[in-house]
Amino acid sequence: MKSQDETLEEWCRLLLRAFELEDVDVDINEVLSLAGVAAHSVVRPAAPLTTFIAGFAAGLASGAGQATDSTSMKAAMDVARSLSQAYAADEPQGTAVPPAADGPAGVPAPSGTPGE
């Protein structure tokens, strides 16, 4: 029987192959970490939503040639993590996280909200 890590690695390879993205390096632990932050800082269903949007933003930035794949992914995940943490910090006061301006690599830049 395969371990969870082995299953995730295999699944990741299958997905990448299906989308013809075999040359893309995915840090599974980093993606899962971001999902955990979103799930605990916002609400549980925010985990897949956050990782999807971060991945989409990274793909757009990379596809537009604004940054390398790895730089785009790191920037998008950093923004998503910061916003998730800021949302949790702001939630008790009922304040919303302001929209961020576009930063390097075509992903929103951190807004300067606490927790970033």
C-alpha cells in the first residue's frame, strides 16, 4: 500500500502529464501548507479556492513572461498566505482586507495589512 506522500507525488505527476506540464516543479508541501493556512485563517473551503487562485495567478504571470514559473508560483503563494493571515487577524474586528495592487510577477502585491 502506498503512503499518502507517494500517492500525492504520483497524482501530481499524473496531473502534470495530463496538462502537458511535466517540466513544472510543484512543491507539494508548500501547496498543502498554503491550503492549511487558508483553511485555518478563513474557513476550510477557502483552502482549495486559495490554492486554485494562487496557481491561476502564477500561471498568468508566468505565461505572460513576467517571471519564471518558480518565481511566479512563489510570489502568488506568498500573497495568498499573507492575505489569509491578514484576514484572520482582521476578522475579529470585522474589517475587510483591502484589494492589493499588482506587484512583480503580475500577482497582487501584499497590501501592508497586519500579518504580512
